[in-house]
Amino acid sequence: MKVTYKPPPFTRSLKGLIPRPPSEEDYLKSLYNPNHKAAFGDSPPVEVYLHKELANPHSRAKKLRRWKSYQNYKKFLLLDYINAELEQLGARRSDKQCEREARAEAAWKWREKLAEEKESERKRRWKHKASEARMERKKARRERKEVKQRQRLTDMVLKEQPNQVIPKVL
């Protein structure tokens, strides 16, 4: 019984440098070749690449990252619409009034697109929940039906009638 894993040394002060995690190549080399300890020292890597899998998907940082990426998406979508409208202007591009109208048209299309995406996402979520609940009800109903049918078949007793033949046991 001896300790075979020693966590990598970290400085306890907040001002100290955080060690850079080794590259994926070093990690794979250490997994397949136990003698390769160039990047890790005495402690083999275990937790270095697990932080993404073990992190809470509803954490504040991840929510913030998703929100920022959505804001970037909206900004670039607006720029795409503006560029497309300015391209359509062609020769009239020098006129400030036409350019302003083109920007307004692009902004209107952009707002419509965002509203459409929001509505489609809301419907997608609603449909998913509704269809899932419907499938659960159908499954439960089907199971109850099968149980009842099996019960009826086991409880069924045939009365002896002249038109019945009892098979001979082999």
C-alpha cells in the first residue's frame, strides 16, 4: 500500500503562476509510455483534460460564454444584412439617402430574422416536450393493453363443445 499518485505542485499564493497544462501529445505519450515523464514530472496526468467534461453546463461562465457568442452572432448577422443591401444599391451607392434607406431595410430584415428564429426555437422546444409527453402516454397505454390481453388469455377457459378437438400429447 503505497501512494502512487502525487498531484502536481501548485503555489498556494494567488499571485503565483498557474502551471500550463502539457500538450495533448505529451499527455498521450505519457499514457502509452509510462517512462515518458518529461512534461509531468512524477505525477501522471489524470484530471488535466477532464475539466470540460466535469464542469457544470449551467455555470455562470458557460452561460456568459453562450450569451457572448449569441451577441457576436447577432452583430455579424446584422453586418451581413447591411453588406447585402449595400451591394444591391450598386451605382446609387454614393447617395447618402439611399445608403441610409438600405441600412434601415437591412435592420428591419435583421429584426424579422431574429424574431423568426426565436419563434422557431420556441416552437421546437414546445413540440419536443409535447411529442415526448405524447409518446410516454402512448407507451403506458400500450403496456396496459398488453397486460390486460395477457391476463384475459390466461384467465380464459374453453368449455367443452362438440366442435373442439383436444390434441394428443406426443
